[in-house]
Amino acid sequence: MDIKIFGLGFSVIIAGLLWYVHPMLHPLPAPTGRYTAGITSECWLDDHRKDPYKPDQQRELSVRWWYPTHATHDKPHAPYLYTLRDSVSSALAKQLHIPARIVNWLLNNTSHAIMDAPVADDAVHYPLIIFSHGFSSIPEEYSALLEEVTSHGYIVLGINHTYISTASILCDSRLVSGQDPGIESFSLEQIVQIMVDDAQFVLNTVMAMTLNSTTPLYQKIDIHKVGIFGHSMGGVAALKTCQIDHRVKAGIDMDGWVIGLQDLFWQQPTPFLFLLGQYGLLSSPIPTDKELQDMGMTQQSWIEQGEQGLKEIRQLCSANPQCHVETIPDASHVEFCDWTLIKKPFDHFLFPSWSRLQSQNAYALIADIRKNVVTFFNEWL
């Protein structure tokens, strides 16, 4: 009898644990705008540029479209991480030291975007916003934010920066990883420049397609209202693109900076927003001694680096009357993407430093970030 009770109790515990951990992320918050997001993907080949990581090949980029639609039932909702879930699962499995198939099962969320839905036709054109992800990430890891922006009447084009992202599917359906040998030899400045070049290639391609393509999605793009934003290194790339490309009318850098960029200048003062985390890249509490040792830094050098970065941002922003700096309360660097929804204890295994700072109210944090981004683009686009 005691053995049966013990077995029943153990089964209840296991069932409860499985119920809690599946899926790994809490549900994505629903978009608040009038539109549903449609989602589709393409791959483009840059005939005029060799790939810096593979000099014997042309640069290839997979891109992900989020766009306004009114479809709700005729198309299935896209699985979270869309076509790259297996690849992201493999990368996370290495960090967690568990089989990739288990991580894949744990990532079994569903997005709010509808695959290959027809673009909404109740507006003549929609503004275009280009998005660049952070290092070793993919656009779909920002689904909560990108679906929200789309729902307010924007077409969002997420660039998967090949070899800088976690993984990419190229034009021949070949899967490539961001962990290929040789990637580590590029400096932060070089990586940012590659991302800027990618953004300009994407913009050139879109401009050409709006003139030559009969595809409804391209015909709905307002090429005179183009914005750009990004997170971490993607945010720095958005900043540099705004500074050099007059076609981009507004931009946002979400918690990204590389020391020394204050030497850049505004060729024209584009409306720009630095959206920083209270515990973000430049202002997070001092890491643990082991983390400092792994980075080759001391407490003092860590503090000085953060102070220098914030000083440079303020200096650069002061040279542009349409530039502003805002801080998101309780936000750490990672929480600008969907990983703020990760359940404990996975946060500790995947992001041991960040997990000490994780917000206690992820949905309120996401709502704050989404509101800032949408409000800014509504004002300028």
C-alpha cells in the first residue's frame, strides 16, 4: 500500500513537472493593434558583394516578413521560431547539455502570426520597418515585439544576418550555423558594418521589387516611410544605417553600443531613439568574480566601460535635436527579446548572469517596450 501511494505521488510530481516545463516559454502576449500579423519568408542573393565570412561565395540573406492581415482562420498559426526551431534547439541543447529533441519539445510554443496569409488591403500602403537581431540570435526570437509593431499597420522585414545569427536557411535550402570557424576573428566594428551592408542591400532589393514586382505585399510598401530598429549589435547597425542612408526616416537602438562610436556623426539629423535597459548592456550590476574573470575584466574596468558607453551615447544624441534616450525600468539586456518569457529554472542554465536580474513581471516589461517602439514609429512614420 505504501509503495502504491509513493508511486502515485511520484507520478503526480512528474506529471506536474512536465506540465510546468512544457513549453519552456510562457505564452507570447497577443498583439494589441487592429491587424493580425501574417508571416512569410524569402532568400536573396547579393550579386554585388562577396560574403565576408565566405569570400568565395556571394552574400546570401534569408529575410522574414511580418505584415498586416485580417486572416484569422483560413491559415494555420506559425510555430514559434518558424522554420528554424530545430536549429535553435540544437544550439540551446549544447548549453543545457540535454538532447536537442527534448529542447525542441520544450520550445513548442505557437506564435500569433499566420503563415502566408493575404496582406490586408484596407490601406493603400503601409510603412516599412527593417529589423536587425542581436549577435547569435534570429528575428523570430523577437516575435512578441515584431507581431505587435505589425498589428499597428506596419510591414516589418526581419533580416537574418548570415553567420552572425544562430542559424540561417540559404537560397538552396542549405542550413548554415553562426558557429562556423573563422567567425570569431571579426571585430565588433566589422560585424556591425556587415550588418549595415546587409540592411542597405535589403533596402535596395525592396526598392527595386516595389517597382518591378506584382506581388501584393511589395505593392503595399510605402518606400517613402522607412524605419529601422534593432537590438544589441542590431541596434548599433540600425544607428549606423540611419546616419548614412537618407532613405531611412527614423530608427531605434535597443540596448546596443560599441565603445568608440561617438566619433560617428549625423550626415542628417534623423529622428532616433536609444531605448536602454535599467540593467542593460551599459548599466547592469557588476557581474560575479567568475564572470569578470571569463571576460578578462575587473570591477573597476566594468564600471568604467559602462560609464564611457553612456557618456558616448549622450554626446552623440546631443548632436541631433531629434535624438532621445529612454530607459526601460527593470529591463536587462536579454529582456528585449522573447527570452524574458522563459520559465525558471531554464533562465539560470541559459543566461546565468541575466537570471539574477530577470524581471518579476515579464508581460508588463514587454508591454512597456512595445509601447515605446510603436509610439516612436507612429510619431515619425
